[in-house]
Amino acid sequence: MSDLLARHRAVIPTWVTLYYDEPIEIVSGRGNRVTDAEGRTYLDFFAGIVTNTLGYDIAEVREAVERQLATGVVHTSTLYLMRGQVELAEKIARLSGIENAKVFFTNSGTEANETALLLATYARKTNQVLAMRQSYHGRSFGAIAITANASWKNSALSPLSVYFLHGGDRHLAQFRGLSDQDYIKVCVDDLRHTLATVVGGDVGALIAEPIQGVGGFTAPPDGLYAAYQEVLAEHGILFIADEVQTGWGRTGQSFWGIQNHGVTPDMMTFAKGLGNGFAIGGVVARGELLDALHANGVSTFGGNPISTAAANATLDYILDHDLQANAAKVGERIIDGLRAAGARLDVVTDVRGKGLMFAIELSSPEAAKRLLEATKARGLLIGKGGLYGDTVRMAPPLTLTEDEAEEGLGILIDALEEIS
């Protein structure tokens, strides 16, 4: 065991998981590759858990941060005007499609989801919330309450009364043979039945990931959330789209994951990839929802000058280089290639995803662990997830080239053949 690993285990909680039998320390990166402390280089298909949107050592982001550092101002607080924060909020409000949108910045997706829950329960004067089975929304007290994945749920105690809906669970026997439209109908019928039977009084909101991250990139068929929203609107229930992993064009099909369903929600939460590694998150919502809170509020580090400098540069880069289109193009090549390989390999039970957000479901958790090790040995970093721990999930930087896509695909197929 390395000295650093021993020190890690001595001072870091055991529930902070490390990948691999022999964990690695990443010490440098450039483009879409990283290098570990032993000098081994890897193509990165996980991007710091869907966070390094542009990859590593991107000049535009680095220079924007360096310009801000050169001013001597790292932090001022929201008590003063911050030009970068306002400029970033203007961009996100415009891109959201939400009417009269305003933005509140936080440090993470967990904080963003907590803020959205506060807004919804305050506006609707209720602590009742709808969420999705297999979901994950963060590690805080409120976020754990709306998480429906036992591997990530540390407490049954809750500040909320939560009811979980179907949508990411087509693998269940009762749904497996249904067409998309029939599955949507069954889910909507279940939503109506839930509202008619188990809730008491008004419901604040439905919060949903368009593609479930920790859930193993499971997703309902396009159109489910449009059908859900029709029912929600009948009851005045708000809709929150958790875009922490699906935003910024990652799915290729649309800029926000929820737009794949033809839906404009009341609120969207975001984080992870916006800062290309710098900590930033937030909520974009109708102005009347964000303005409604009667007490003072602040996020000490939310929207700080350094993170917003990085985020402005990252968002501009995504738009200027049309990375959504790149995600659609190279993602399709990888997903098609994996599906073709999976059709002949018994170890593969499903290949799913959109754009540069895709997953391979395997025959067992052990097979997923073996694939993680096999790809590492070949110089590729991937992630793991799924309700049963049997899925590997990947979200490469949106700057992934066609050559890198082919390289990564080749490694994945070779590793799958080894473990089959």
C-alpha cells in the first residue's frame, strides 16, 4: 500500500470511495488526458464525474482565472456588485428558456437542489415533494430525502414528505415489454393514482434528473416529463429539472437534458461542468419564485469572482465551438459501436445514453469492477454506478475528438472481450 493511500485511509472517511485495487493519484492533465504519479497517461472518459467539461489545461479558462487572480480579488461576497456573476447569470437566464428567469449561485449541485426545494416548498406552503425512483440529488439532509438509491441514502429521517415515481425503471418485469407510449401511459396513471391516494393536500414540486447519474444513466423515454408536467399543472405542482449532470449540451440532442422531453420547467438546478473543475452551482427559475423568499439570503462563496471567471469562459467556449453538436456526433459513434459489440457479448446486458453521456450495464457488479480494472490497464478512465452496481458510466469532455472517440471505443471493446 502506498504511503499516500495509507495516509488517506487514516484521515478520510471510509465512505469516500476510491476506484481500483491500486488507487491512482492524478498529478497533471492536458486536453482529454491525465497522468498519474507513476507517469502513466490515461484517456479520460469520466471527466472528474461529469465535471471537466472541456478537459484539462484549457487556455481560455486558465487565462480568465489568471486575469481575475491578477486583480488581487478572490472574494468580495454578494454584498457587493460582481460583474462576472451578473454576466454569467444573464447568459444562463437567456439559455434556460424560462420566462423572466433569475439565477442564484451556490457552490455545488447539492446546494442547488436544496435551494430549489426551499423555493418550491415555500411557494406551495407544503413539505410534500415528488421524486423519481433510482434518483440521486446530493449528500445533504434534504437531498438524501429525495434520493431513491439505497447505496447513497444514509438516513431515513427527512425534513420532507417524499413520494417516488416510476420513470427510470423499465427493467422491472411489469414494464419490460411495453412500448415507449405504453410505458409513459402507465407512469402517468401511477402519478395520478399517487396524487389521489397517498399525498395529503398540496404537493410542492416534482424534482427529476432527465438522465439519472448515479442511477447508471438510466432515463425514461423522451416525452415522459411532458406528460408528467400536464398532470402537475392541473394541481399547480412545480417542476424542477436537476441538470447537474445533463446540462451544457452534454446529451447532444439539446442544451438542457429536459428539453429532450419538450419541457420548460419552473426551475433548473446546475453545477459540475459549468466551471470546468472550479466549484460552482446554482438555480435558474422564474423570477417570482426566486424573489418570493421573505428573509435575507446569501451564499458566501456562491458566484465568487474566480468561479464565475472560469464558468463564463467555459460557457463561452461551449457555445463558440458548438460542443453540443460535437457531443451528438462523437457520442453516436461510441454508443453505436458499443451496441454492436454488446450484441455478441453475453456480459453486456444493455448499452444506453445520449451524446457524451453513455453507460454499459453488465451481467453483475463483479463484471463492472473487472471492466473498470481492465480499462485502467489499457489507459482509459471510466466510472461506475447503477442501482445494483453493475453499470459502468462514461461522460468524456465535450471536446473529445473523433480519433479519441475511436481510441476509447477500441479500448472498451477490447476490455469487454477480455472479461466476457
